[in-house]
Amino acid sequence: MILVNTDGIAGKEIEALGIVKGSTVQSRHLGKDIMSGLKTLVGGEITAYADMLNKARAMATKRMVQEAEALGADGVVCIRYSSSSVMQGSAEVIVYGTAVKIK
């Protein structure tokens, strides 16, 4: 499966099959939230949330790819990611793009 954030796949002629997407909502447990809150006092990267968002992006991407495969796609173009807070300590990550067949 070819995944790109461009309008096409370099050197390939493609046929659009439709929009595909994947999403997930992830949260950290209370203990990590408390430690992350303390980290804001001294500054620096909050690795618990960085890890959570990396895992969420990977899961959302996997779900998008599965949707594209169900359409018989060879790739997904124009991929975009978005995230938002659902509630304190949790976030939704969504990825979407256009499933394509290489001619």
C-alpha cells in the first residue's frame, strides 16, 4: 500500500476509488496524567502523551489502510491527519485520504 500526502503518485497514473478514513480515541491512565501535570511545572517533553499520540496515529492509519484495501486500492493519496481533545487526558486522532488504484 502506497501512502502519500501529495495529489498523486509520482510517475503513476491513478484512478480515484473514494475517500477512506481511520480514527481512534486514546487516553492515558490517571497515574500518568498526574506525572504529566507535574512535568508542566518544569517544562520539557511530556513523553506519555507523545507516545499515546504516536500509537493513536499508527492505529488510525492501520484502520484507514484496511478501509482502502477493502476497496481494492493500491494506495492512498492526499493523506491528512487531525487530532482533537475529547476530554481531559484523551484525544481523538483521525486520518483521511483518497483511495486510488494504479492503472
